[in-house]
Amino acid sequence: MSTKKDDELIALVEAFRYFNRSSSTLNQAYRRLEEAAENLAKELEETNAELKNKNAELDRVNQYLEDILSSIGSGVIATDLEGRITIFNRTAEDMTGYTSEEVIGKSYPDFFTGEFEDNSPLLQTLMTGNPVTGFERELQVREGENIAVKSSSTWIASESGERLGVVETLEDLTQVRELERRMLHQQTLAALGEMAAQVAHELRNPLAGIKGFAGLLAEDLQQDKSSHRMVGRIIDGVNALDRIASNLLILTQDCPSEFERRPLEPIFKQVIELIEASSKGKFKVETEYPENPYPARIDAGKIKQLLLNLLGNSLEASGGKGKAILGYRANPLTNEVIITVSDHGPGISKEIIDKIFNPFFTTKTQGTGLGLAIAKKIVELHRGKIEAALPLGGGTLITVKLPII
């Protein structure tokens, strides 16, 4: 019995020893697992932090690229290989009138090809695989309007050379075209001016002779009223031709000017008296002056001629009766004196309003087309600007802006 109990006791002791060893092993395994979990959690935390930093850096890079695209002066449009728009920068928005929200994900040809797909460098690159550089074309924008652009396109490729899409840059040529048009216009006017000046010089000498002999003839024919009247018409015609020749010289030559700071209202008064007298009181000129008279640095004689031309046009447009309004005001913000002449005549058609200051342009059967051209020349001598507008109420509004200094 003793031996059996001893064996059971020994077995129990061995069982406890095995349990202790197993428990110790489990504890060690648990600690190792716990340490591994801690290390894994630490690595995961570090990985998450690194990923967060990389995402933040990626966001900064993306924002930087977006800022570049937004700031660049050229329009930038990119598409994928199917021609769907993926990039549309701010300048492209301003040029075309479309927003990026309207076009992103949409097909490029739906917006920017018009009638001819071969007119688009971007689509040419997509179809042929060849980049296009400096292609000038008309780009159809919102509302069906066209603008002149210089366009270039090339592939977007990955580091491995895989083609991802096409990018196109657009340079707005509107201002360039306008400058070219103005330059051509100025060259034409310069050539015309040289010819007109030569003609004026050639005319004045024979005109002086004709006028002189006509004057002598008028003295001899004083008793013959009918013949004397005809000679008077010859002299009037010669005087009219001489005025045209003088106007041509004013228009085409550099005129000496005498600028001085002086008030405008006395000049206005002189001009108004002359205009109203020429209409025998049938045409009135109303005035709009500031409360405090404002002087300007002007050539008084030339400003008088300017206003006579402008109000003379209003008088003719109104059929010799009616009224015009002559006014001025100062604009301290732009450092300008602004003179306005308005009437309620038939006005000017929109089709010709940009041409009325051109030499020899006239809609009158008896006009020479020099009055407004000389007015513009006088304003330019004062380093100012002149423009015409069509008020909603009818008639014509001429605005002259002269620098105060």
C-alpha cells in the first residue's frame, strides 16, 4: 500500500513539475508573442506614420503642380488615350469660357474641334502619334465664338515610356492679332498720309493762283452782278479746297503745339457761340460743368478746333436743329479731364463706329471724312484718347480723355 501511494505521489509530483514546465514555456511563449505584437504594432505605427508623411508629401506635390497649372499663362488641356479630358487649368477656363467641372471626364471633340478634327493638334497627336508644335488656328469656345490660338501637343508618358495620354498648350493670340491689325492700319494710314500731304502741297500753289486771278476778275465784274456772283462761287470753291488742303496738312504733319494750364469753360463758350450762330439759333448746346472749374494743360486753339469739329458733326447729324450737350469733369483717380459731346441725332451704326475716326471715312454725300480724323489727331497730340459710343436712348456720345498733367 505504501509503495502504491508513493508511486501516486511521485506521479503527482511529476505532473506538477510538468505543469510548471509547461506553464513556464507558455509564459515564455506568451511574452515572446507579446513582444512580437508590440514590435509589430510599433512597426505598423511607424509604417502608418511614414505612409501619412508620404501622403502629405504627395498632397503637397499635387497642390504645387495644381498651383503651377493655375498660374501658368498658357491654357493646358490633357486627355487620356480615349480623348477624355483629365486636366483643364484656370487659363484654359478663362480662354474658353468653360469650367473644369463642365469638361473633366468629357470627350475633347465634344467641345473644341468645331467642324474640322484635323484642326486640333491634340487629336492629331492621338491619331498619328506625332507631337505638334506652334500650330496657329481658330479655337471654338463657348457660345460658338472663335479665338485665335497657338497650339502645341505631345504625349504624356510614364517613366517606363508607357503612353498615358496627350497634353495640349494654348497661347491666346487675340492681343497679337489686334496689334498686327493696328500696325497694318497705321502703316496704311502713314502711306495715305504721305500721299495726302504731297497732294495738299501740290494743290495749294495753283489754288492760290486761281483765287488771286478770281479776285481780280471779281473787281472787274462788279457792275455785272450775275458774273460777279459766279466768280464769288469760284472763290468760295477755292476756299473750300484750300481748307481741305490745310486739313490734310494738319492731319499728316507734326503740328507745333503751345500747351499751357488754363480753364476749359471760356473755350467752350466761344465754340458754343459759333455753333449756335451758324444754325441761326435753331441748334442749342447745353452744358454740364463741375461745381468747381477745373483747368487742364492744353493747346487752346487745337481744343477749340476739336470741339468745333465734334459739335459741327452733331449739328449736321441733327439736321441743323435740335440740341447737343457739351460737358466735362475731372477724374482724380485716373488723373484725367473727361470731355463729352452727346446729341440725339440718328446715331452711328454698330458696323461703322470703329471706322469713324479714320481719314476720309464719311457717310455724308458732301463730306471729306477729315473732321473726326483731325479731332483724333488733336487728342493724340494731347496724349489723350477719343472714343464713340451709342447710348441706349439714341444719338451719339463722343468721349475725350485728356491727361491733367
